Amino acid sequence: MRRWFWLALLALVTLVAPARAQERLNVVASFSILADLVRNVGGNGVNVAMLVGPEGDAHVYRPNPADARKVAEAKLLFINGFGLEGWLPRLVQSAGGKATIVTATDGVTPLKLGSAPDPHAWQSVANAKIYVANIRDALAAASPANATAFRANADSYLAELDALDSEVRQAVATISEAHRKVISTHRAFGYFAAAYGIEFIAPVGVSTESEPSARDIAGIITQIKKAKIPAVFLENVSDPRLIQRISEETGARIGGTLYSDSLTAEKGEAPTYIAMVRHNIKALTSALGH
Ligand code: ZN
């Protein structure tokens, strides 16, 4: 009888020990696209909270008390960097806590707009792969017990991103070169343009904060007419009225919505990074392709 007791206790201990190694790491990502990348690498080993949620605009975000709590409880805080999260230093200071800040763009070559880096680096899939490598290394360092799982998750996700990159290239190849020009609201697709060879013209600057002048808009309208640009696009983070007006004045049709800085909720058109890139490329090819 007594031996059974000890055996049962031993079995219980061996069951509990690996469960403890799988304790989830509390991490925070500054915005929805980054949170999705972290979830893909972290899998069951992490609880991912985010600050700027789906359909949110990271350029002009105002943190709330719940954000401060998330940061205070986190072991790692993943940020994009390149000036996207101007509101972050104050939040971290007021939140306290001991979160290590991990900058996902470390190692990405920035595109410059004047002296400032363009923050939208994730719009090139090759850059997203650098984000994933940084996330993998930070998670493995913070939770060595789960490092093997993080590396395996990262490997399979990186393979999906390779396939996605080829998909984008194949899709762009179906658009005739003369048609590889689009208008979007703010300058969020510079890295996409550089990587895949579609030209984006935007009346609003690199941050959604700035407002275009009447002269900027007139300039764009002239450009659209002269270059016979066939389509203009709305963005989920920008006011649609400007693009609607440009469409009316030029006859360029609205080719749909591009997701630039933010994912949609689960049931929307772009609930993950991969779904976002696929949605954008489909919108572009159906508006520009022949
Ligand atoms: Zn943006």
C-alpha cells in the first residue's frame, strides 16, 4: 500500500515538473502587426498583450492606464522602433516594471525621409523576417526552457514568410510595368515599393499626424491625370474623405482598402500579418492588373 503511495507521488512530481517549464512568458507588443509576429514565434510559451490594437493608429496613439499595467507586468516589451512609437518612453517611465525593450527593426536598413527613418519596415516581407529573428532570439534568452520550441516555431514561420515573399513577387509580375503606380493616403508603403517595384504616391506624410496642404493635393491630382494612374486606395488607419475627393476629381477609381499600419479584428480582412500582405496584393492586382 505504502509503495503505491510513493509511486503515485513520484508520478505526480514528474507530471508537474515539465508543466512548470512551460510557464508562459508575459510579453507586450506595441501594435497589432508586431503582436501577430510575436504570437507566431512564441506559440504556447507566451501570453501576448498589445498596446495599439486592431484598426488602431500607432502614430497618434494615446496610452491608457490598462497599457501601463500591461507594461508593468511584462518581461519583454517588443517595439517597432524607427520613431513609430513616439508615445512609448513616457508610458514606460510611468508604468515602471522591469520589461526588457526589444526593438524589432534592429538590423533592418532604414529608408530615410529627410533625416528620419521611415518606420513602416514590416511592409517588406524580407524585413518581417528580421523582426522574427529578433523576436526568436529575445524570447529564447528570456525563457531558455522554451528556447527549442521558439526556434522551431520561428523556422516554420520563416518558411511561410519565404513563400509569401514569392507570392508577392509573382503577383506584381502580373501587373504591366506602366500600371505599377498607386495612390494611398499616407506614406506607409515605401519599403513595399522598394522591395517589389510598385510606386506609391501619398498626399499625407510618413506619419498620419500631418495634414496635406491644398497645394499638395492639387499636385497629386495633376500627377494622377498626367501619369494616368488607374486606382487610388483607402487605408484602414486614415480618414477616407481625402482619397474619395481625389478619386472624384481625377476619375481614378477606388481600388479598395490597403492595410498599412494595423491588422483587423479576427473576422476582418486582415487578422494576421500574412493575411494582411495577401489582402493588399490581391487589392493591388485586381485594381491594376489586366
Ligand atoms: Zn503609418
